[in-house]
Amino acid sequence: MDVHWGLIGVPSSAGAHTPGLEKGPAAIRAAGLVGLLAGGVQDHGDVPAFRWRLDRERPDAKNAAAVARVAADTADGVVRILAAGQKPLVIGGDCSITIGVVAGFRRAGVDPALLYVDSGPDLYTPATRPIGNFDAMGMAHLLAIPGHVPEVAGDAPLLTPADIVNFGHTLPADDIELRLLDDLGIAHLHVDEIRAGPEAAAHRALTHITKPFVLHLDADVLAFADTPLADVPDCGELHLAELAATLRVFTASPLFAALVLTEINPDHAPDLDVLPHYLAAVTASLPTEPTGPAGPRRVP
């Protein structure tokens, strides 16, 4: 069978609040991900692991060096997968790993967009997020907004606001991140818009995307009472069937170029069937005959 998917694990909780997310890749594999994928898959293994630890020296930017190292290792893996003509499937790990995925595309000469399916846009910086967890700052570092930590993703932005769509956020009207989304001109859809019509909302999101996109999927977009997997419970409001309906639209796009699964904390799953059920829903939304990375747009 031809290999369509390149799988890589990122067992890191470097950017998280506490340990747990570093167990995600092993749990995802044990729950049968490879067997659920349509089309051939090559497992490229894991990048070196990092378990969250207390950082008293930089409490507002915890484990910055480890976050940067994990992102760089992830970028290396994505470059290898793309060079093999495969579509990256990256399993983490906390949300900051998407910095490495985007960096890997750019190093491979592909200028990507980012469809950020997440209960929040992760636009904080150490100045606005004093508890210092980088999984709440990933998009801020991709955009290199003022106050970001250059050692994590560099001085220059890896994306522009026009490259990003945030899908499924639950931000209230007076939230600082919502103001940033609007001030920066980032397209976004609130969870209420999605619940009113998942497929229609997904099609609206895609109207903002004109080039190959990385699909970032944070488990916290789901209602925790429905699918208890996320590292931080009670953030999202989507039901799994609603999420799956949107994923079918997204992954059917010829511009769909990579999937990143983040923020799955296996310690939070009360029953053994929760993670397999989630993975079955996600993989059922994928094309039955993946075609590899969608037409690359080369970085100028």
C-alpha cells in the first residue's frame, strides 16, 4: 500500500500548566490510531520527550528553552515527512508544538495557512499571561506579536494574520484575546456560530483560506462532559458529532495539508473507551484516499 500519512509523536508538556500531555502520543498509538487511518502510514517515531517541570527562574515564560527545542525537533520531523511526499499527522503534546509544525512547512519551502480549531486563540504573551504556560501563547509566537519570546519561534513572524482562522473559540465579548483577534484582523468563528450549523460554519471558515493549511485540533474545543480528554477541562462547548461534521468539510478540501492533535491528557479520561471513540470520530472524517500534501506554495 502506498504511504500517504507521515506520523510523528511529540511527547511534550513543556508548554503546559502541569505534567500529563507528554503521555499523549503513547496513549494515542495504544488506542489504535494507525489501524484507524485510511491509506498507508509511516510512523516516524517520537521527538525527544519533555515532561513539564517548575521553572522558578522564568515564571512568566516557563520552560522556554524546552518549548523552543521541542518546536525545532518537530520542525525537523515535518521536513522529513514532507520530503517523503507524505501528509504530516502530528500527535502531541501541548499546543505549542504547532509552532514547530508551521516552522517545518516553511523550512520545506511551503507557505502555509493555519486553521486553529481551539477553544481559544492562544494569543497571550508573558506580559498578559503571568502564569507563563506557552500552550496559551502559541499563536502569539507564530505572529511574533509584541511581548513574545524570540528564542521560542524567532524574531520574524512565521504567519501573518491573514494566514489564520480561529474556529470554535468560547471568548466572551470583553475578552483580551477577542479584542486581539479583531485588532489583528484574524478571521474567527465563535462556538455558537458552529453549533448553529457545523458544516456551514466550516465552509465559511474555508473561504478565508487560499493556500495549503495546517489543521490544528485542540481537544479542549470539545465539551469536557461529552469527551473528557483535554488538559484544561470546561473550556470548549462542541459535541464530538459537531466537531466531526466540521472536520469532514475541512479535510475534504484540496488545501488540507497536515493534521495536528494536541492537548490530549490520557490521565483525564475516566473510561478506557473515551480516547478510542475520539480517534475513531476524527479519523472517520479524513479522506479515504489521502493524496499527500496539497499543492505547495513556495516561500518567496
